[in-house]
Amino acid sequence: MVKSYKKTRMPRNSLIGRENEKETLRDLVDSDKAEFIAIYGRRRVGKTYLVKTFVSRMSNVFFHVTGIQKGTTNDQLKEFALQLGHAFYKGAPVIARKNWKDAFNDLHQALEKLPENAKIILFFDELPWMATPRSKLLMSLELYWNRYWSFDPRIKLIICGSATSWIIDNIINNRGGLHNRVTRTIKLQPFTLLETKKFLKKAQLSFNNRQILELYTVLGGVPLYWTYLAKGLSSSQCIEKLCFQGDSPLCTEFDRLFASLFEDPEPYKDLIRVIAKHHSGIGQSALIKEAKLPSGGSTIKKLRQLEDAGFILSLVPYGHKEKGLYYLIDDEYSLFYLTWIEPNMRTIRKKTIGKGFWLSKSSQPAWKIWSGYAFETVCYKHIDQIRQALSIDPGADVGTYRYAPRTKADEGIQIDLLFDRFDNTVTICEIKCHNTEFAIDKSYAKSLMKKVEIFRSQTRTKKNILLSMITAFGLKPTMYSEEIIASDATLDDLFKAIS
């Protein structure tokens, strides 16, 4: 953990956005029955912050224990006993038990002494770290929830973890004693562009929409990363300071992330490194072959875990049903790290990168091409805003399309985004990230119409096909845009609230 880097101070108990999540948690606390909620999401996305700032102040009793990464069962039990003393005995020491059954019994005895009208929050944070091998934590939790706590309307149990697949498999989809015991779930998503803008305003950091987008393609919507920004710097200066100096917090974040989520992180890194090389996505079989990993179920499971954790996205092209599955990077920070930080890591560690390094890099064509791919990833996270801007019904199916050429004379196409609508129409979207208005010339118009022709012939659709553009600074009116483009969305549209 980098200790020397100063974070931006946010107002006390400041909570940006999360309106649906706050409503769920408010209902949970006000419920007249026992509740069991599972909260999961990408590491650093703000799960603990949400519970501590919003839920803790709504309860009379807030018992919070956090798992210790790489800690032994004894380490976890000692921490549990320490927090038990703080929450129920005014900090008096509590003897740490040797097993979870006895530890939960100590907690149960403390709960029994509380008033009948008390609102009690039990918050087990990073539970996957607490559930060490052979510790029987889940078995003990099943026992106390099923025998006692599920019948106590005062108790609201919140389970939280960044190891998303573990939470899904062992808590939400538990097939044992906790089967169907979870009453609510929250998958906490990264900030949208609008939430990020509100966060920056609250932190008194001034950036325009274009600069926020540039930073978002590096930091994603991960709140913690945005607290590292400093006042008085441009977006390019912030990126250089965060990513390309020896003590930069995001230089070593990638390794820390994977080490905190996976027991053996290297195969997961191998997979995500391969995916990062293929900006338009890579098919499952080609991915496994290139990563030099076994083709069996263990690798498929790793891909699912990466997707559950928010690092990658699996897509099935339009009209292919279950065939043609391919993967894209879905985490902006990871994509930036693998493309720009890791290749320069040796120089960064030697502290031989001079000031202005990133400004120089970001002015080169390679950055402009890459930022276009990164903009597509941002657009996938703002589908609702795009629907709204293009006046597309919320019920329309979202998809992509790929057609690989089968012969030398054949022509392949890649469609970034499409909406299969209920009004007998398919809207095909082209995503372009330029620093000025995007102008459609004769050549580009011809390629767009060819794309529509191939899509129609290969999918054999009888639906009407419309073309839409999604750009950073809008579409420059030309005779071609007027003729073939039905609607367009801009970067500013991605910052709008959903009405």
C-alpha cells in the first residue's frame, strides 16, 4: 500500500449517487423481519463506504468486522473478538475463540441482551477472507442464521465481499444450509460519468466533460481512484502523476487487485493480458489457446470469475444465440495499465521517466487510436443514456455483431453496438472518439452502407435498419450525414441523468 500519496479529502459522510442502493438499504433497515443481504462488486468500488456512511447511522447497534487478507483462521477469530468488544462491551477485551461456532455464540449472547426494539446491523465485510479453508465459518453461519437470527426481526445481516464469484457461489446461490436465505442483493456498479462529475464537484475539483472522459478511460468509475486527483492539474498531468511516477498509487494497483481476489492470480492475469491485445474482442477458444491455458472447465471458470469481478465482458453476437462467444476488457484501469503502464514499468521503477512523459505519449497517434477503443468501453457502461439520446425504447435488446470473412474475396464487419427494437427496426451504432466534430465523407459513408448490406445479408433480417452515431463532440453536418444517419448521441448525452 502506497502510504506517501495524499488523497483528496471528501466532505464527511459524503455519498454520491447510489440512489437505488440507498433505497434498498433503507427498506432493509425499516423491515419488520430479519433480513440477509449480500453486497458484491469490483474491489475499490465503495461497498464498505456505502454501508458505513449510510447504514451505520440508521441503526442502534452496528457490529462491523472485516476479514484479514491472507490471515489465518486464528487471525480472523482474534479480529472478530476485538470488534465484539468494541461494539457490545465498550472496548473491553473479549477472549478470542478457537472456532467460529463458539465465536458466533459469543455474538448471539451479546445480541440477546439488547432491547427488543433495537435495530441491529451485523456487517461481515470481506467475508471471503474470513472464510479460510477448513475454518467451517459458513457451517457456523448457517447454524446461527437458521436456528436463531432469521427469527429475530431486529437483525439485519449484511454480507460483503470483493471476491464476487465466491459471494455468488457460496452465499447467493448456496446449495446447503443458506439456500434461499438471502433476502436481498446489491451489485454495486462503478460510478457513471454523471456520478463521477458530481463526485468531482463535491471534492472541489474542476474538469470539463472532455477531461473527465480522458480520466475515466484511465480510472473507470472506481471512487477510490478519483480521490487521488490533485487540484490545479490538468487531466494529462493527473494521469502522469498517478500512473508514471515511482510512488504512483496506480503503478502497483493491478498486482494488488489480483492478489486480493484470487489465490493464484497469474492465470487470471494471463487471460486478461491476452484479451487486452484484442481491441475488438477475442473468441473463447482463441483466447484459451493464446493464453496457453487448459481448455477444460477450470479455465472457463476463471473467465466467469473475471467477468463476475468486473474485469471482462462476454458477448454473443446478434443472431448467434449461444455460439460465437467473445470477450472484451470491461475495466478501464486494467486496460490502461496493460497498454500503457506495464510496458513502461521497468523505467517507472528506476524513476527515470521525466516530466512531460505522458503529455508526449498522449499526443501520439497510438493514444488517439487506443482512446477510441476505450471510449467504446465507456459507452457500454452508459447504454441507458445512449438509449435516451437516440429515443430508443428501454425494452430493445442490446447487442453487437461480428462477421469474419470466409474467403479472400469476402469482407468482414464489426458493429460496435446495436439495438434490436420492438418496432421492427434495428439501430446500428457507430462509435467514434475525436477531438472535434466527426465528419462523414464519401468514403466513410460508402463503408457504412456496405456494413449495413453485409449485416442484412448475413443475418437475413427483414427489419428496417437505421444508422446512428455516437461521438465525443457531435456530428458535423454533411450531405452524407444528412442522408444516412438517423440520429446521434454525444459525450454530453452520456453525462445526462435518466429521466
